[in-house]
Amino acid sequence: MSKYKDKDDGTELISINAKWVSWTHTFVAYTAFVSALVVGVYLHYHKIVQNEFYGYPHEWFPSVSATIGDRYPERSFFMVFIAMTSGPRFALVGLWYLLTARPGKALPKLIAGVGIFRTLTCGGWTYVTSTDDHDWHDIFMISYLVATIPWTAGCIALSPPNAKAVKYRKYIAAAFFSTIPFMMYFFVQHKIHRVAGAYTTYAFFEWSLILFDVAFDAVTALDFESLEIVVKDGKGLGKGINASSKPTAVIEKEKKKITAGIFDINFSWSEVFDTAAEVYHGFVFWSVLTSLGVLVWYFPLWYMGISGYEVFVMSTISPFLLGIKPIRSFIVQNSRLFHLLSLAGLLAWQVKDPAYRLFTVGFGVAVSCLSWAATWYSESVHEARLESKILAWTVGLVMSSAVKFAWQTNNPIWPIMHAENGGYNGTGLALAVLAALRFTRKAPLHTEAVTDENRYGSSILAALGLGGLFFGMHSLLSDTSTMIMWGWEGYPVRGPLSAPHGWFTLAAMTAGLLTGICQPKLVSTWIVYGVGSLGAAVLTLYPNWFGYLGALTTAFYLMAIASPLLTAAAKRNPATTFGFGFLAYNVMVLFHVWVVAYAFVPGGPLVREHTDWVMTTTMLLVSAGVSNLTSISSRRHESRTPPSRSQHRKYHTLALGIVNIFFVACAFKRFPTNDFKSYHEDSRLVTAGIWTIHFSLDNDMWSSEYRVRDLIKELEIDVIGLLESDLQRIIMGNRDTTQFLAEDLGMYVDYGPGPNKHTWGAALLSKFPIMNSTHHLLPSPVGELAPAIHATLDVYGELVDVFVFHSGQEEDPEDRRLQTKYLSELMGSSPRPSILLSYLVTKPLQGNYNTYVSDVSGMHDVDPRDWDRWCEYILYKHLQRVGYARVSRSTITDTELQVAKFIVPQSESEKVQVAALDGNPEKRDRRVGEHEIPEGWRFPSLFQGEGVRGHRYHVFNEPWYYKPS
């Protein structure tokens, strides 16, 4: 009850119109940025327009971060005014809540919480600069940007019926978000391509974001005119009364159109938990399924051929059991039990023996496929519930791709992960149990009655469609970098990068999924199928951005057609549709392995290098499903009631939005800095290595990226060639070890020939900028393809060529002879200093060795006296070699790491001295003791004697050093 009873007639102690809170916030916020800009330009103009690549006059306008950064007094001006902004800011958030709050509505509370969080994170990135703590500065900045999305959408959704304010919010929000892609583009031009002047253009877009951000909140002045402090609602907008000339219904419809109706939802915590459980359970399905191939691959990898364990690929055909009615009824009635049993695939990380771990995952995959097929079948009599389960499965794939991006293409709950290599298996399993319990809380619906759909269509066509769909989703969409790697052609960069452009793939998947849910008849037409097929063809045939456009089209189409295909299949005999569907999927999995593993499998040469056949077959299988859909549509004449519109679509759409925001935040965090430094810049030393990493699976079936990273870092390697590095296939988990290594070690990376080039992979990591690189597939008329990378690096201002090469097998001597000739001539064509990091399959001083080390190539062996070699070799020319070491592999792989150290000559006299050594092998190969060379040239003492973690200098038990007499 009011203390001032005599004031109940509306008289006021003090009256300030609330719009002045908005205007004060706007003025002080703009003053903070403008004052810093004016002072910075006046005092430090040339310094704040300077970046790591260019300065004035190429760059002539400072970025926001440079303006408000660490320089005095600009930073002080900014911080003082931002501190003054906090008061009006908190008041603005509070007044907005008071204006929009309604009894029983949770959205105003949520948006108010977002507003407070956003204000606090603004203070975080303001007062914790990147110099103070780079990680926390980025965390606050990313959090602020991410919170801007729900704040903007929520403010529009909650706008009072004020047509002018709604219009301004719509335009400013559109301007804000449309500015972001242009800003990102010019940042990439600056950071990746190093285009002069690009950072200035980026700065203008960055400043535009600031202007739009503050302007969006300034619009509240139009709404706050109805509020007085202490508080009086002068115009009644707080009660929802329309004070404008536009009808309320028209304004509400416009608001709903802007926000896609996402916020027009009766909030329910129960449905939130249901949606979270469904999506997470779908994520678990994809996590277990995508892990199976990796575990199966471990065995033929060590057997060097078919091992027998490949039979576990067939774990997915368990839905055939649903053809037996008593079993089907038992599974449907005990859905919870079977969904819980499927979690064995997550528990498998506790099984240490590789074979038993595979058995456990195979069991989990079998039960998971069986459970999901039974669930879709049992829910098929209720359109909304079936659609909800389909959304759970498909959004789960989107979440799986996003999580893999966050973990740099690994999944933290895979059974090849554990705490030591970044796994969160225990946490993932605990959440999976809770999700499965919630997912199965509703009783199954199916009464075994025949539905209307069973009179039309074909179960076999539906099954074939599912087979193509399952394979397409798994092989192309389970990791956002897979299709990007299809179009990768080296440096200079001419196409998308895995980070940050992987979000475009996720966005296409999201858009396709929502389109398929909202417009199933449209996406089921032959016209849309033709567009999808065209996208697949472009992806297969073209590289770089044009090829990636095909990738996005393919991603959109596969996700769009998923719901119609699954809906039609669920309404027929599940043993036929899902049993044969997964069988067709398995055939495609083997097909896409055969095209690259043709040298090791029966009938392999028949499909050698035919990824185009794989893609064509995939789309033909999908066409069978489309044919079934069109048949059903054409034969159904009776009018049908559209499915009941429960709230699940909006909750799943919100879930998709959250996943996309999570991805964008991770992409921001992972954005390449490209400011890498070598370990011994003062000495002009290059440490180069070659290592066959065995597809990043160690001897005990654990993902080995962390262990690989540790050894490379401890040996202070500047340039390294990695072989057996192409993991972008189902059997290898659609992974990319080079992403993790490059980002963690601070190195540029060339992935090498993409997964559609049918090699086992060759990659290059470098502390030095890669100026140019080309990929080569060397002659291989009989055996496996031999990949090579020819890269030109900027090493301390000198251009140095690096070749990374994996030769063919011992069993194919003619292949190796042709490859030797090709590569030797390629190396000989370069007049620059060069290094070969290779896998040659030859003995020193014998056979093909004498072509690699010859006048044709101009290359020298790192040490011809090292007789105990067969696979890995390091060759060089026009460089001063000062060290060579062989480091044992421990249990990471089956091959050692070879490392050599070189000095890059700078002056003409140094180059003449190095050239003089070419004809004097005795002087060139003169070995000296470690004490005779500078300390900065030496290998780390960490690996002397017994070494660490199973790594030590072996063969000759110490590094060898060289110094011409």
C-alpha cells in the first residue's frame, strides 16, 4: 500500500518521462565511442590505423578495437563514459520489463535476464582487454554478441502496439544483422588473404554495428513516452492499449512475421525439457552411429586388409527383427528399455580391449537403430508426435555437427575419446540416461491397425529412399568441414575454410530441415529433387566456392526431404522400410570405402576412384523415395486434415536456433589469427619433420591428436608433413586432425588432396605463411593413389619449397618407378631452396633412391649414412642442414617421427657458401658433436636416454649434428 495516500489521485513527488532514460543511454553510449575515436585520431592516428600487415596510407581508418584498446587516454575516455552508460542501461532494461510484463508470460522475464546478462558482458569485454586476458576478453565479447540475437528478436516480439517503433526496430535489426556477413568477408580478406585496405573497410562495418546496436535500444524512447517516473502509465501502452492508427491485429501480425512466430508460444518448462531430451537423444544416436565406422576401421588398419570385424557394419540392419510380430510388439511396448540399452554405445569408452569395445558399440548401434525404427512406427498414427520424433532425430544430427565443430571434428562422447584427449564421456552418458528416460515417458500409440497410407506407395521404394538419405546425411552432413574439404585446392585460398565457413553448411541444414517440415509437399516434388541433384553434381565436379554452392544445395535438400521420407516409411512395415533402408545404407558405406581402398578389397579395381558413381547412386536411391512420395500424393484423393499444430515445431525451431548460435560462437572463437611465429626466428632455423599418423588412431584405439600435438610442440617443429591424414570418410569418423593441430600449435595448414581425390591423405602444417600450394596425384596405374603437396613458404623473407609425398606400395614397383620420375622432375623444376618430407618405400642408396637423390631432382639425403630406413625420408637442397634425429613413436602410430634442422641462407655470400657444398658431400655431411653448434640449433634434451612417454631418440640414440669444416 502506498505510503503517500494523498497522492492516489495521480499527483507526483517528481515526474520524469521515461524516454529520457533512453536518450541519456543513447547519448552517453555514443559519446563513449566517439570521444575515444576523436582523441585516438588526434593523438595516435598512425598507430591506431596500423595493423599486423599494413599501415597508413593503405589503412586509413581505425577499427573499434584499435580505438578503444590499450592506448592512453582514448581507453580512459571510453571506460569513463561506458561506466556512465551502465546506469541508464540497467534502467532501460528494467523499464522495458515493466512495460512488457504480462501475468503468466515468461518471455518478458527471459528478455530482461538477457538484457542484464548483455550489460554485464559488455562491461567484461570493456574492462578486460585482449592484452589483459585474451581468452576472457573473447568469452565476454562472444557472449555479448550471442546475447544480442535473443535480445533483438525478443524486443521485437514484445514491442507494444506502436507501429512506428516496430518499424524502426525491424529496419535497424535488419541493418545490424545484414552488416555482419560483409564485416566477416572483409576481415577474412584482411586476415587470410592480407588484402591492403581491407581492414579499413572492415572497420567501417564494425563501427556500423556499434551505431545500429545503440540505435536499436534508442527506439525504446518511443515506447517509454507512456511511462513516467515515479511510475505512471500515461498512455496505457503498458496495458496493451493501441495508441496508434494501425489496428492491433495488424501490428501483432507484423511482429509475428518478423520473428517467425517463435516467441508466440505458451511457454512450458515441461515442453522445454521434452525438446531438450528429444534433441539430445537424437544427438546420442548420431554419436553412436558415427563412432562405429572408426572402431571398425581400426582392425583393417592394423591387418592391412580385410579383418573380419567389418561385419559389424551390418549392426544397423537390426530393424529387420520388427518383421516378427511378437518381437515388434515387445519392443514397442518396452520402448524405454531398448532406448536405454542403446546407450551401451556410450558406455563403451570404459571397455579397454579394442575388440570388446567394438562389440559393445556394435550392440549399441543395433539396439539404437531398432529402437528408433520402432518408435517412428509406433508414433506414426499421430502426426504431431511422429513429426516431433523425426525432428528429434534430425535436429540431433545438426547438434552432432555443431558439437564436432566445437571439438575440432571429434565428438566428446565417442568411445575413442576419454578425459586425456578431450572426452566428456561420463557427463555425456549421464545426460543421455536422463534424456532417454524423458524421451520415452509417453506410452506408445500404435495399435497395429492398418493406416490409410498403407494402401498407397511402395515399401521397397521407401526403403531405398531411406538408404540414400541415411548415407547422404552421414557421409556429407555429419561434419560441417567434409564438403568444404571436397573443394579444397590449396593456397592462395580460393574457397571456404572449415572455420568459420562451416556455419554456412549448418545454416543450410537448418533451413532445409525447417522447409521440409513446413512445406513437405513442395520438397517432395521432382523439381526440387532436380535442384538437389544439380547441387550434388556441382559438389562432385567443381572445387572452391562454386563447388561449395553445390554443397550447400545438397545439404539443404537432404535435410528438407528427410521428414517426408521418414514419415512415409514409418507408416509402412518397419522391417521392410527401415531394415532394407539400413541395408542399402550399408551397401553405400562399403561402396564409398571401396573407391579408395580398391587395392585392398575384392572387386576394388572395378569402382576405383569413382566417387561420382557413389554420388549418382545416392541420388538415385533418394529418387526412389521421391517416387514413392509422389505416388502416394497422386493416388490420395480424399481431403485430409492437416496435422495438429502442437507447440513442438516452435520448441524444436528454438533448439535449432540455440545450436546455430552455439556454432557461431565457436566459429568466432576458432577464427584463425594467422600471426604465427617460428620457434627460432633469431637463428633463421627451420625444424622440419615427417610423420605417418595412422589416421589419428593409436595402438589402443584412442584418438591420438593430443599426443601428436604434444610431440610436435616439444620437438619445436616449424614445418611438418603428415601422412595417412585424410579422415573425411564414414569409416574414419569424418574427422580432420589438421584443424586441431593447426589451431592448437599456431600453424598454417594445407589439408592436401581432398577426400574426393581417393588418397589416404598428405597434409602440411607450417609456422611460416604458405604463399602457394598445388596438389598432385602421381601416376598409379595399378596400386593406391600417391598424393603430393608442392608448397612455397615465406621463410624469414626467403621463398622455400616444401614437398610432402606418400609413395605407392611395395607390391607395385611400376607405380613407384613412375612416381619417382614424376616427383624427381617436379623437385628439379624448382630453383628455390627445397625440403622433401616423404614416405618413399626404398632402401638407402638403392633403386628409386638414386632417382630421388640425383641431378634430376637436385636433392640431397638428410644423411646417406643412415642405412636403416625404408619408408620415411627427408631430402633437401640449397639449405644448410645442421641437425637430424629419429624419434620413437611410442604407441601413437606404427611409424617414427623424423626431424631435421636447416638454416636458411640470407645474404648472397651465405647462398654461395651453401651452393659450394652441393659438389662436396664430404664437407656437406661432416658430423660434429652437440657442443660444437649453437644452443639454439640443438634438439630438445627431453628425449635423451629413456625420453618421455615412450618417445626418445632411437636408432642412433641421439641427434646427429652437422657443420661444414
